[in-house]
Amino acid sequence: MQHYMNVDIETYSSVDIAKAGAYAYAESPDFEILLIGYRIDEGSVKVIDLKSGTSHERTASSKDMEEFYNALQNPDYIKTAYNANFERTCFAAYLKKPMPPEQWRCTAVHAATLGLPGNLAGVGAALGLPADKQKDKIGKSLISYFCKPCRPTKANGGRTRNLPEHDPERWAQFIEYNRQDVVTESAVRDKIVKYRIPESEQELWELDQKTNDEGICLDMDLAEKIIRYDETYHERLMEEAVGLTGLENPNSLTQLKAWYLKQYGLQAASITKDSIPGIMEQLKDMADICDTELGIRMLEIRQELGKTSTKKYTAMTQAVCGDSRLRGILQFYGANRTGRWAGRIVQVHNLPQNKIPDLELARSLVKEERFADLELLFGGVPFVFSQLIRTAFIPSEGCRFVVSDFSAIEARVIAWLADEEWRLEVFRTHGKIYEASASQMFHVPIENIKKGSKLRRQGKVAELALGYGGSFGAIKAMDKSGSIPDEEIPMLVQNWRKANLRICKLWRTAESAAKTAIQEHRSIQIRHGLVFSYINGILFITLPSGRKLAYYDARIEEYEGKESVTYAGVEQNTKRWGRLETWGGKLVENIVQAVARDCLAETIKKVTEAGYHIVMHVHDEIIVDVPKDDINALQSITDIMKVSPPWGQGLPLKGDGYETEFYKKD
């Protein structure tokens, strides 16, 4: 008989979990579990106090401890937790035993599938839980007191840690806080359990947990050498700046502005990344009447000092485990609108692209600490260091990386969903969508549109900017170089839309289906298995895979002077729970990105089933550890990626891949 046990723990470690993540946190020699709150099935909540050694009201007995540990290791007991990865990781470290993800369910993931907030307190509030089932707000101060090192003072006797005996009353509050967390998590689960997660998603989460458990190997020698030299480089720049200006602290904005005023009569409102180019131009214009060389050089130094090229290397040193592997960098369902993964700790989803011509040479110069040669050959050190970030990720011993990604995945998916036939034909054949798009828009033979030409550039910008209902503003945002004159943009938008009538129709159809589902409380099927439905105040969009997108508390209401679909969600700028608007193009964007995510999910499963070991994935790209003697891996993996999923008949996919001794963008 299957049982459910809800678990929540309170822990101590001197490692900062916010910087290092759960794996390095739990690996710390001083890591320990302090309290274990649990509830089995519909029973009462119990708290096991592992630290004080004294009994408390509502604290579990030794019999209860035996009950808990038996259930924890019994596969007939499904363990549930809010952010179950933390509990799994901590128990595995504490007991020195694996915690199979197959025996766990994550309530945070379940909540995310409904578009609910990412934290327990936010979910409880969004679900309208009664006050006695809400998360206790006192938790932050208690965690700060008992779960982290404290600063030694004369008043606390110079201790570096607070124990239960240092404040028994607060410890009793901590026990109650732990108990209340289990109450809240249980109440959340009871509220959302009726919205079932597909078994395929649970299996995918289990795969994700195993990938995070295994981690990816880091070249810590490279990272540490870069960090050390960056400190030396910054000291050198500061010495040069002092010599140039005579200032005590040339990094002080007040002192530097006064120096420019005195030296050149130049009144600078600010000297920042954005304003420096303009100040440089002013100094160059003054070159005929005075020597501005020192002023320009000082601005170059300030630019160099402002670059954060080692931030990710520092994150690596903080989070790496003792075996030089980085774990916990992928957040399952991190984007709760689409279900895509998000990056954590080192944020692998926003790594700089490598564009220097000889990456391997630059890397070897760093390894050999030949930094003078590095500067001579490649120029600015911060720029080179940022280019090398990807290369700090390396294969396991005896392996190489096979890196493969979906080619133009969103463009392929939207063409398939809209049945835009000319686009589908492009992807079935040559795949040159930028050239083909320009050909359609400007009625020019595709063979006349060459790489680097104005027409191809306009085709590329239009493709990247206009697929989800964008217009003038979207073109301006995408065309960062300003290559397209403002007066040409309206015609570009019009030409793209004329060439993609079915995609434009898909925007309108999606918005109409959403509004009808909300107003009439019925299901609306459009195409390729896309179904819009409205259940208990939630707008659901069933994807071709069977997975559902959710828009919590969806309504039709007046929004900025027009009738719109709105829903409850986390606002992008404030990060607070509030009302958000959506529309046809935005709904299509969510759908397309979600379908692309489901394509990646299918690939992850198939590549794993084929016996390959995925150590990381970034956006639509997988990074696979492959034994060096496996000569067929690249072909096998790219072949897997081009196979349409079972639910995606007619969706033309293509995988592009390469082999490498370190991670890079090919």
C-alpha cells in the first residue's frame, strides 16, 4: 500500500547556500540537520529535534524517529517536499545514502505548473489558505539565528554559532516554525493535488534530479588562475590610474568628476558604462586645443575596472564540490509560464559567447600563466576572461563533450503550429530561414540574398523580432546597431506579416480561444492538439505533448483602456505577485517556447535511453559526456534530435552538433 509523507527540515552549515547551492552546502564538514518536521498521510505533524537533546511539547518521541527513518527509506512511502531537491540532497549527505528521486515528489514544481509563485509563503497567499495554514513569517530571523554562523562578540562570549541552549525560548519557536511549514506544505499539496502532473513530467523531473546529482566537471585550475590574475590586473590598473590623475582614490566618482572639471573644464553628470563613450567623444573634440590623452586613458581604465569578467568564476569556486564537480545548476520548471529550465548559481543560461579566433591558445596561455603573452595576442584581459567562461566546463576523465542543439527551434515550431507551408518547406530542405524570409518579403530570388547583405540582415531582424506580434518597438529592440532606418520599419513589419498570414492568424485564433474559454467555461480546440480550457478560475492551454500551461485566476477585464485577458502572476520588474495582461502574440510565444521545451524533454529522454550521459543543457542545447573511444556518438545524438516527437507529426527538427575537449559555442 502506498503512503505519502510530507517532509520539511531545518539545517545548519557555514556555507552560504544562496551562493553555493544545496550540494556544496550539504557537503560542508559542519553541515547537520537540526529539525525534521513530517506528516504521514492524514496523521498529525511531528517534529524531530536532533539538536537540543531535550523534549519539547509537540516534539517527536524516539518511536516517532524510528517511524520517520523507516518511511524515509521505504519505497512504498512517497516523500513530498517544497523544493524536494533540498531535502533529498541534505538527507543523502546526512545519512551517506542515496535518496532516489523516484520516491520523491516536489510540491514547488507542482505549484509552478499552475503558474503559482516560486516560494512557499507566496503560494499559500495566492491559494488563499486560512491564517492557521499560512507560512510563519518569523522564520527568516530564526533561520538567521540558528542555521548560519554568527559574528563573535563580547556579549555572546565570542561564539561563532547559536545553539538551542543559547536561547531556549527562540528554539521552541523554531520547532513550531518547522511544524508550521509542514502544515502549510500539506495544505498546498491538498489544494493542488487534483491538478495532476503527467507521469511523463514526473519521470523528466527524476532525470533532472539525477543530472543535478551527478553534476558537471569544472577546470578549477583555470578558474582559480583567472581569479588570481584578475586581482593583480585590477591592482595594476589602479596604480596606473593614481599615477595618471594624482587622486587618492580614482575609483571615487566624486573625485574623478572633480578631476575632469579641473583638468579639462568638463562637467560630467556621471561617468558610467553608458556615459563614457560620449565623454570620450567630447575629449577627442578637444584634442586640438589641449592634450586629452590622459583623460581618454583614464576612461579606458574605468571601463576595464567596471567589467565583471570573473563573477562567474568566483561563483564556481563557491559552489564546486570536493570532486571538482558543479551540481544543482539546473532548475526544473524554472520558468513557470512555459516550463523551461532556469539556470542557478553560475547561471549557465546567460554565458557570454566566445568569439575570439583561437580559444584553445588563449586557454592554454592562462593555464601556463603567460598573461603578458595573453594581453599581447588578445588585448583586454577582462574581455578574454569572459570569453573563456564556457571553457571552464570540461568533460569527465576519459571523455569528450558532444554538444548538440536544435537548429532554429522556435522558428520551426511556430511554422508547424501555424501550418505556414512555405516556412515548413524551408525547414524540410535548406533551412535558410533568414534568406527565405527576405526572399518572401522583398520578392527577390533567394540565391541573390547573400550573407552580410542588407536584405539578409533585414530578414534576420524581422524573423527574430516579429514572430509574436511585435512591431516597430520590437524591431528597434532587436536591431541594436540601428542598421534599419526608422522610416523603413513600418514597411518591413507589413511585408513580414503579408508573408506570414497564417502566423498572424494564429495570434488572433489563440486570443479568441482564450477569451471564449474564459467567458463560456468550455474547451476550445484549435490546431495540432492545442486546447484552451477554463477550470476553477485557471486558463489551461493543453499542448501537443499533453502537458498544460496554466494562467492562474484568469479573467477578461478592462486593462489600459481595452478588453484583455489578465491573470495572476509574478511581475517581471517588481518580482511581486500581481495582475498581468496577455494577448494573442504573447500566448503564441508561450506556446511556442513550451513546445520547444517539450522537444528538448523528448530528446533528453531519448539520448539517456540510448545510453548517453547528459551533464548539462542550456536553452535548446545538450552537453553530453561521451567516452573518447565512442566514435559514433555525434552522429547518433544528432540523429536522435532530428526525429519528430510522437505528438509532433510533421514538425521538421534538426540537430547541429560538434565534439570538443571543453565547452564552447561552436
